[in-house]
Amino acid sequence: MRTQHLDFLIRSWETRDRADAFNLIKNILAEYGLNCEPCGADRDVYDVELFYHKKGGEFWVVERQEEIVGTAAYYPIERGKNAVEIRKMYILPAARRKGLGKFLLQELESTIMARGFDEIWIETASVLKEAVKMYENSGYLPTTGVETPRCDRVYVKCLS
């Protein structure tokens, strides 16, 4: 992955991104009063190769002036029908309200569809109001079966 949105570069994760991506996610979770779980729900950010690359997924970072300001990822999952889960979609406050979240979501959906998947699942927390609104406005439907303890919402979108 390598594309642009305004002055943002969206590119595939590289090993050198590990600490910066993890800290970005940790700080954004804290901003919303959510705990980072380095041995649980957030372990995947430290082990991108195992959780994303080896499973057939992707992890992207968003840069502005060579600083990571966002992340987005997906990987195949067992639940659903030929499904993936979008994960780790986080954007720093200074990069918000520029259409970046919507652009990232559309890029993820296009990539996932091109790879032949039929469903996209997303887990999130109600406190992430902007994300919830974006998912709902993008055709994601509420469903049941939250698997991540800090999340209280799960959505699915059928692509076929």
C-alpha cells in the first residue's frame, strides 16, 4: 500500500514503525479513557508480522511530514462468511476532521473487496463517537458477539 490523501502518505507498515504505531494507539486510547492492553487486545501492534502479515492481512501507517499520525489494519477472521476484521484505525487529533478516517475506511474496503472477501467486521467502543458515526454512515450494521473486552459494539458490512 502506498497512496496519498491531501498531505498524508498512507503506506504499508515497516518494522521501524513498531514503537511509534504502538505509542500512537496507546495515547489515543488514553485520550478516550480506554486502557491499552499490550498483552491482550493491543499485542498485535507489537507483533504485526504474526497477527497481520502471516494471516494474510495488512497494517498501514499514515504519515505527515515523516511522522506517524494514524494507523489502519485488517486481517482474515473465522467468524462470518469469508470475513476480515478492520482493526487499529486510529488518527491523532491534529490529523482529524480532514476526511482521513473516511478515506482510510474506503481504501480498506476497496482493498478487502479486491482480495475477494465477503464481509467486514469492526469492533469498537461507544466512547469513540466519531468512529461509531463514521461506521454507521458507511453502511456498517450493528450485530452481536463482541470479543474484545474494552469494546461494546460490533458491526458487520456485507460486500457481496
